[in-house]
Amino acid sequence: FEEGRLRFEEGAARPELGPDDADALWRTYFASVFDPARANPSRMLAEMPRRWWARMPEAAAIPDLLRGAEAAARGRAEAPA
């Protein structure tokens, strides 16, 4: 969409990713959308029990994200708009 006109073009080819590559991309996405101000471990466990975490590639990042959540939320709150 440019200058009020919608144009369709041929899409880019889908990259060939192995399972490990896709997991790394997913972990990066998960960490980037994690909201430290809304971190609630008990709520997370209510939605997804810990026994299933072994099947989730992003689960390995959860402890580190939670450990840094309070400092990250404070940093965002104190940052200038």
C-alpha cells in the first residue's frame, strides 16, 4: 500500500528451516513479546502446566524472563516517553 494505492506482488520464497532453526526463531519471538509488567508465574502455570513445558521450545527462556521481569518493568516505567 503506497500513496493510497494497493498493489499485489509475488511473495518471497519461504525459507528452508530445519526444526532447530524454527525453534530458535520462535524463542526469539517469544522473548520479544514477553511483557515483564504482566509476568504472573501462577497464572502461567494455570494456563500451561509445567509437565508440558518440555514440549515447548520457549519454556527454557521462561525462568530467565521471569527473573528479569521486575527490573525490566521498572526500567520501562522509568524510561522517557
